[in-house]
Amino acid sequence: MIAFIAFSFRRAWQGFRRNGLMSVAATATMVLMLVLLSSLMILLTGLNATLKSVEDEVQVVAYMRDSAPQSEISDLQTSLRNMPQVTQVGYVSKDQAYNDFVTRHPDQVDVIKSLPNNPMPASLRINLRDPKDYVDVAAYLKNNPGVERVLNIKQTVDQMVTVINVLRVGGVVILLVVGLIVLFIIVNTIRLAVVSRADEIEIMRLVGASDAFIRWPFVFEGAIVGLLGALITIGLLFPITALVSPYFKVLPVEAGLAVGQNIALIVLGSGVGIGVVGSYLSVRSYLHR
Amino acid sequence: MAPSGSNPSQIRDSDPPAETAPDPKPLGAMDTAEKPAQSARQARPVARAVKRPAMGTAKPAARPEERVTNRVVLAMQGVTKSYPNGRVALRGVDLIIPEGDFVFLVGPSGAGKSTVIKLVIRDELATKGSVLLDGRDLGKLKRRDVPKIRRKIGIVFQDFKLLPSKSVRDNVAFALEVIGTPRREITPAVDRALRVVGLTGQADQLPSQLSGGEQQRTAIARALVHNPRLFIADEPTGNLDPLISWEIIQLLLRINEMGVTVLMATHNAEVVTAVRKRVVALEDGRIVRDQVAAAYEREG
């Protein structure tokens, strides 16, 4: 068994070296396709992170009556925190709201100062797990006696949700389509490399080599192509991401090293995986005759 | 050519390539497997020597002494082969090849020679009838046992089918490597095969550096290196000029004298007529002639 594996590896390495042009072509195809695939994945990761941060911005704002007692407000806060749709509940007091207004609109300080008392209401700012829950939470707040009114941004939220969904689904669809194209192109290149050695396979069959002896060297060779292609791709990706990542810094999310590691693993896995599966399938068509 | 030594192993000993001492697997294994048949094999060449002058039309069935005394390497019984496109390549073919025989398979193109060979190496299956190689029914063989039965066969073709990137030695060794022969057994077996075909000096050259005859010798060495029960040559001289063809035939005859059964498909009438071995003639999928020590065409 060990002798068999050693034999297969030796033959795979020989095959890779001796069929230089085909090996280079297959590896180059593998690199180009993996770069395409991983760049797309990096872009989609950035897109998803952006969409997520936009979603997190969605807040339900409930203005409280001035008459509402403090105990009622904290009861409401507690019950809101217990709602599964809610991630965070923030309280902005009247004074805070006044200060916020002053800092935000320094030109209108005179106007607000001319009023007899603080016109700004206290408010609760509720962050949602999912923007779609906006309606539920808003309805719950409206029924509370302490709440004067709920800021109505339903239309904006609906539009945003629609756009985000289109972008997300579109991204996944494009990734799948490109992934399939990449798969076909790589498998085809490997198939060409195997076809160019049909003579060798025929001789093996004629002298009575078992299917395993014919198949595994080719499968290992596919793994070598995949591994080499993946390593080159990863080598290319690091300078590329280093070049691009400053532009991602504006995002409020961490789209840097962690993503890089995931992508590297995916590239490695898919490179070796496609190499192995492609060779297996290509040789298979020569065995079952 | 006349079988002077009646014991095949003696012939091997006297032959330069024989070298019986460090010979772990191939020939040794064959000998032990055939202990019971040993005496029969000793008797065989004598029987043939007696038969040869009586140049006749004897069919296999009419040679009871050989059927009884020899193991049968190949037996085809009532074999019909029709291809999916409707073409019928063989119609009720009966062919028995005893061990040690040398058989020419002749006939015009499309007569069914290639189909016979494809059936013997189990590249195709018979539509009707049975093909037995070394006692195994190829029609009932499991798929995973096909490689094992192929190891009983050595085959060479008109186009040599050598791997251009491998040296002569590596081409021959390849046949053993891919069937999982341990490395220590490969080198002596390859050396022996190369000595039989007389290519020891060219062992490290590439096929492109060899003449056509030398390339075919390399292919023959590769087909012999695992000590097959049946050696098949499919138009081995088709790409060679007459002089070189004759050398190849001499080599095949010598291999036959070493005890290997040979089945050779050919168009080469000159060679067939000169050698005077058993001739099986196919025409339109039927055996129209099966003669010992025959000419290419029917005489008289």
C-alpha cells in the first residue's frame, strides 16, 4: 500500500515534469481562474460588510412624552431589550437631545435659546437585528402610553431592504456562475492534459495495469497542479489585497486579515479539490470502456 | 528452429538471455504452476516434429494427441461478434491454440483478425460463444479481474506504441511498474528481456534514436518482460522493410522456441509461406482454413 502510494506520487511528479507545456498550461489556467474567483469573493465580502453596516444603521426612534415618568421609561427599555428582534436600546434624555441639537445646528442656537424651556423630547433609539422587524417594533412602541410618536421611516427601510436583497442575491448568483465557469474551464484543461497522454493510458491498460494504478498517479498529478496553482494564487493575492485594503479602511468593518485567511483556505481547498476531481473524472472516461 | 532439446527449460538455459539463477518471479512461477504439464510439454515438440512432414489440412479437432498432451492457452468456441452498428465481424469461430504453438492469423482486411485479437485481450466481448484464455472464460470475467487476465498476454502492434519520453529500458520497465512489480524484481527482468531482443546496448536511448526494427524489438521486450502465457503480434512487420521484418520474425520464432505461445496476425504472405507454421485463415468472419505448416495461400 505504501509502495503503491509512493509509486503513484513518483509517477505523478514524473508526469507533471515530463509534460511541461501541459502542466504549465493547466497550472496557469488554475491560477487565472482562482485569482478571478478569489477577487470576486473579496469584493463580495466587502459588499456584504457594507450592506451589513448599512443595515445596522437602521434605528427605531421613539419620542417620549415629557409627562412619562422615568420608571415607565425604564420598564419600556427592559421589555424592549427582551424582544428577540432588538439588539440594543439607547436612551437620549431631554438634556442630551438639546445638546445634540446645539452641536449639530450651531447656527440655530439662538432660535432654541429664545424658547422658554427645552423643546426637545427624550427618545429611545432601538437597534434591530433585521431591518424587516421595523414594523413590529414600531407597532409595539405606538401602543405604549409613554410614547408620543414613532419616527416613521417605513418606506425608506422597505426600499433599503429591497436594494440590499437584490445586491446580496445578485452577488451570490454571480459567484455561483463564475464558480461554475471556473470549474468547467479548469476541468477541461486537466482533461486536455489527460487526453494528451491517452497513449500512456492505453499501454497501461494493455499490459494489465489495474484501474487504481492508472487512476491515482493522474489524480495526484491533478492535486499537484491544484496545490501549485493555489499557492501561486495566494502569493499573488497578498500584494493585491495590500494594494486595495487602504480603500476598504473607510468601511466600519474589519475586512482585512481575517478575510485574507479565509480566502487563502478557500483558494487552497478549491484548487486542490478541482484538480483532484477534474483528473478523477478525466481518467474515468478512459477506464470505463 | 528444429526443437533439438525437448525440454523447454533446457532451451532457455542454453540461450544467452536465460540466466536461470536470480529469477525470482516470472519464469520460476510459470514452472511451478505447470509442474503437472511438464512431461506433456517435453513430449510435445517430438509429436510436432513427427507431424510436420505430413503437411496436411488437419484441424485442431483432428489433432487429438496435441489436445490431450498440451494445455490449451486459447480456446474460442462458436464465437460470433456483432458490433452495435450491426456489422458482424465474426461468425461461429472455433479456434484452439495449445501451449507452445505458433499461429499465423491471416486474411484480407475486414476479415475479422482485429476482432479476434480484441476478443482475446478482452477489449471486446463475444456476442455469442465463449473465449477461454488460460482456462478463464473472458465473458464471465469481473471488470476488476480484466487487468489480471491481460497480464497473461503480451502484445505488440504495427505502430509499436512506445512512450517517446522514456528510454528503451524505462519503456520495458513501465510494463512491470504499472502492475505493481517490486522494484528489485524489475531490473533483472528488464535486463533479461532486453537480452532476448538484443537491445542491451541501446537500453538508455530514446525511441526516437532507434530504427523501426529496434523500436519493434523494444515493444517485443516490453510484451515479454512479464512472461506472458500468450504473445500476440498484430501486424508486427507492417511498418518495417522486408529485411527488418525477417529479423523480427526470427525473433518471434526464437521466443516461441523458448516456450512462449505466439499468435501473429499478418498480411505478409512471404513470411507465412517461408516459415511453415500453423496458419489460420479468416474470411468474412469465418475460419476458412486451419493448416499446420502451411503457406499463405492454399496450395494445389
